[in-house]
Amino acid sequence: MKRKIAIFLHNPIAERACVIGMTEALSSDYSIKIFNKDEVESSLFRKMDIVAFPGGKGDADNFDMLFKDTKDRVQEYVDRGGRYLGICMGAYWADRYYFDLLSGIDCVQYIKRKTSEIKRSYPTVIDVNWQGSKEEMFFFDGATFMGKRRNFKVYAEYSNGDPMAIFQKRIGLIGCHPESKKSWYLPYIKNKWHNYHHHKLLLDFVNELYER
């Protein structure tokens, strides 16, 4: 029987394209359930091995609109042993101002870091060190994760050494977009398309999250 992952969709705040990319990357090993803001319920989460929140265009106001009365359901799920996967915006949402799932970690904009090689928000590719492999990964104003490194495991890094993907207990967060689709790379970065290689990397990351 396949493991079960629920992925949140509320286009464009939690973008459909991100959800489709995650589904394509993970469906070989996982049974996928897409859920919306009206299905944020403990009864759904209890059936899931992982609950995932994708990238998108969300901010604090959008978060409050979506989860003002239900964010405790996500907190309870994680407190009781559930696993949380956040990519880009979904990673920011693990922070204290949103779902408040982390301990001793701040999710901050990578582009605001003094040593970052990119200083503004636009879709591009960025150099990362993914488990010792140099990759050019799709990036659009993603997070990095600040705190004492004994508090979390760094899985991948940006080129300046800042964490790009991390685990803290049963929470897995990624700043870039390994779920990216070919259509995202047109026209000006089309030669950077990863030919689904990054989907395999995302699957490896999620499988490690499942084992935690």
C-alpha cells in the first residue's frame, strides 16, 4: 500500500502549478490527496503520513484568511507525530508567524541575506549544493533558515552556505522548487530545465521525511 500525502491547494495563494509538480514528483511512491481550506480537519490529517503546503503568492493576510480558525488542526497533527512538508511559501508558513511549528529557527528571505547572490524577487535558477551534488534549481523568493545548526539538519545549501533545505524532527522545508515543471523554464531559462531530475531529488527528500 502506498504512503499517503495530502497537498494543500488554493490557487493562486497555494499555486496549482506547484501542486501539479509535487504530484508528478511524488505519485510513484505516494497516494496523493489534494485538499482545500474547507477540508483542514483533524479527521483528514489522521489518515495522512505527510501534510504538504506548496509554493505560491501568500502573505500574512492571506494566511489569516485561509487558516484563522483552523491552523490549530495543523499544529495538533504535527504535535501528535504527523509530518509537515513545506516548499517555498509552504516553508515560510512553518514559521512562528504562521503555523508556528519550529523551535529555534527563523524562516527568512534568502534575497535579503547580505551574502546572497540574488537580491530581488523574480523566477530564475540558483546554484545549490544538494547532498554534495551541484544543482541549478528553480527559485522564486524562497526561504533560508536561520538558527543554531544543532537545532536542525541541513539537507541542502545555497551557494553562500545558507541552509536551503532542512529537517527539524518531522518537519521538512525547502526554499527552492525541485517540483518545477518544464513550462516554468520558458523562454529565457529553457536551457536550465532539469529533465525531471529534480523531481527525483524531491522524492528522495520526502522519503527521508517519511522515515523521521
